[in-house]
Amino acid sequence: MTRLSTPGGSVRGSSVETAGTTIKRFLGIPYAAPPSGANRFRPPVPVPPWTGVLNCTVPGPAVPQNPESHAPPGSMPRSWSEEGCLNLNVWTPGTEGPARPVMVWIHGGAYLMGANSDAMYDGARLAAAAGVVLVSVNYRLGALGFLHLADLLGADYGDSSNLALLDQLEALRWVRRNIGAFGGDPHNVTLFGESAGAAAIGTLLGMPSSEGLFRRAIMQSGTAERYRRPEESARITAAFLELCGLDSSSAKELLTLPVERLLEAQAALEQRAAAESFAVPLPFQPTVGTPSLPVPPLDAVRNGTNSGVDLLIGTNLNEGSFAVKMRPASAADPDYPARAAAVLSGAGVPPEVAPGYTEALTRLLGTAPAGKELLEAAIADSLYRQPSNRLLAARRQAAGGKNFAYLFTWRSPAMGGKLGACHALDIPFVFRHLDTPEAAFLTRGKAPQPLSDAMSRAWAAFAGTGTPGTEHLAWPEYGPQRTTMVLDGESRLEADPRQEVREFFEAVRLLPAS
């Protein structure tokens, strides 16, 4: 057992051996007061210091959530608790010597599911190989993290639709106060996350209250454009109330309903969203025009918010393959070109110019894309790749921190290779978990270890120095040439990969409003 004294109180952890290094781990540390009872739907409250020694040898509970409909084989439902869910985990190589860079992981899961205790996010191997202090954070999900109640319950709930983000900021404040006790440098903090976790980071980049809390950011398959306007969020709230058997006059009952009732309504809302989307259903998102998020994040970034933060951002080549392959067949669904046009329309591409996307993709591929290929690419571009390009453009306009880009292209052998370089495939490479049971469905024992070594080294180098370049992998800034690292069995640099599609989306943005 390992005991540490921190400004918040004493903690007892454990040790694990990995790659010849002893890593000390402290699991389930509370960083905020319980978000239940009077704190439900309200901003996080700093956790008061505790007396005695807190047992941090087992993970804390997850945030309340419904079971995953497409969980990886062998996965068990997460154990959750509304009261104790705002906790974090710390892995450290030691507390002696110079302070180490700190990497804070924000998990994904469509803002609906996930936990810092998921095996794929175990930070021991990455902390050992990289010599960093690694932190993983829970934050409120679904209705508890995003339900817009400002219009119904008053000013005290003015930021109820951004609680997930405020939780993350509270965790970063905890890191600033306490991480020195774990051997970390509170002035050298890198946020990194994937999918919804990366979207949260993209949003935090545009939140004024986040400035100064992190020095660098890594966004894996993320966006700074995942948000709603208050009127849109209000419509989601009205639908949610109806599913709870409530209306605007009885909305206050949400404060005391059993959390199981909230999850039942949330599951029904998720099903509606899934039926209406050919991409990734996202019923809950942050809301702009609120106290903590006054303007769209991309606009704030363009105007200089967090301009001093260094950014590493990228996507996987086939981000949309899960959404295409896992969607149940329905006779009501239109053909694939129509589905692709619907996805593109949601990204601001008018239906009358959608054929231009197919033409751009044909020029890129050298052949016309098949139906599923077209839809998968439309999802990847609409939700991930082009938003990443626009964030890089906004960052270049604001100047300040350095920018680096990547495209992950190693193809999973799962499902006969049909998933390609799919969404989330990069995670076991970064965390060095290629051989774990949780990664087996996607890697099938065929993932190249040198690529994992290179990626984890690059992520750690970026956290330490602000550049992902290492002696094994030269990696220049994105710059005017849009220089991008293509991560594969043999990684290489390319200038502006998939240029034809980027130019199509940029041309659409310049079209006059109809």
C-alpha cells in the first residue's frame, strides 16, 4: 500500500509493476462534492478536505448511465452511483525528482456513457513508458450533465446544460491544487480525450473560464462544433419532460425523481435520436448563449480564447464505419446516397450541392464510392474530419500556440476488415493496450506494436515539450502546408491529405445563404 498526503487529505493507493517500472495508482479520488440531492443539475461544488486516510485502492463508481447497446464483447455493465460519481484516478511513476508533465484523460461515449474506470483507459502502461503523471476523470453524462433547465427552474440552473464541462473544469482545478503531491507539474497540464471527450476539449478551448487551467490539448476524433442553441436545447428538454410524465409546470419534480426514472426517459430519448440519425445519435450536447459558454467555441477560438494552448488534433480514416455497420436494417431507410445527403445536410451542405461531395470523393479515390463507403465518408467528414480542419484554421487565424495534425489509417482486421481505421481504434495504441482483452475485438492480435510505441511516445513528448516530434518520428507543425502525420504501420508526412474533400466543404461554406 502507498500513502500520500495531499492538500485535500491523505489517500491510500496501491502499486503495480509494468514494463519494469513501479507505478503508484490512486483510484476513485473525489474531486467535487456529491452531485446528488440539492446539487442535482447544479454546478459542481469543490470537495471539502477530509480527515483520516481515504482508501483509493479500487475505482470509484461511474456516472449514472444506461448499458451500452453495442458494448465490446465480454464487457460488463458499469457500476454507477449519482452520489459518488465525480471522482478521478491518478497513476504516477513517483513523487521524487523534478515535477513531471501531467496528462488528464477525458473519456468518450457520445456524452451518454463511459467511465474513467474502463479497462482501456488504465493509465499504468502509458505513465510508465512516458514518465508522466496520468489522471482520468468522470463527469456527468446525459440528462444529468446536459439538460437545459434555465428557462424552467431559474438562474441557479442557468448552466445546467453545460455541467459536464463544468465538472471537467472542477477536476482541472483539483489537479492544479493537488497534483504536485503525486509528482506532477501543475503548470504543465495536457488535456487529452477521444470522441465526446475530444469534443469536450474542443468546447473547453472556447470557454473563457478554462483559460489557464491547461497548457496543451490533444483531440482524438473531436470537434469544437458540438453544441446547441438554447431554443434547440429547450425542445430536447420538453421531450425529456414528456418521457418523464412531466411538463413545464411540474419540471421541478426532476430534482427529486429517482435517477432510475431519469435514465428510463433518457433511454427512450436515445432511441428516438437513433431512429432519426444515420450517423451518431447525440441527444445531449452543450448549449451556447449560457453563462459559461456565451458564444460558439469556434468563434471564441478564432477571437483568441486559449490561443496560447498548443494543440495536437487528428481523426481516424474511417470514423463512420461503426455507425454504418451497426445500424439495424430498416425497410424505411432510403438508399445510401440519400442517407449521405441527410448526414451532409446536418453539417450545412445544402441537398442541391450534395452530389459535389460524391464527385470530390471520386476524384480523391480514383473511383466512384460504393453506397456504404459514401455514407461512411460523409459521417467521418461531417462529424469529425472537417470540424477538425476548421478548428485548425481558426487556431491559425488567432495565432499563438503551436498546432499539429494527424490522420490514423491502420485498418482493423475485425469483421473481415470492413471497419477499416474505425472510430476509437487509436485508443489502445495510445494507452499501449494492444494485447488486452478489451482491445482484442478490434486488433485481433495483429496491431503493430511499433505504431503504438511511436504514438504513445509522441503524445508524451507533446505533453512534455509542446511538440510530438521524437528521435523516432520527426513531426513538424501543421502550418500553411497543412502538414499532417499519417499514422500507420509505416508512418509518413503528407501535405493536406484528402485535399479534394476539404476544398469541397470550404467552398460550401462560402455559398450565399439561401
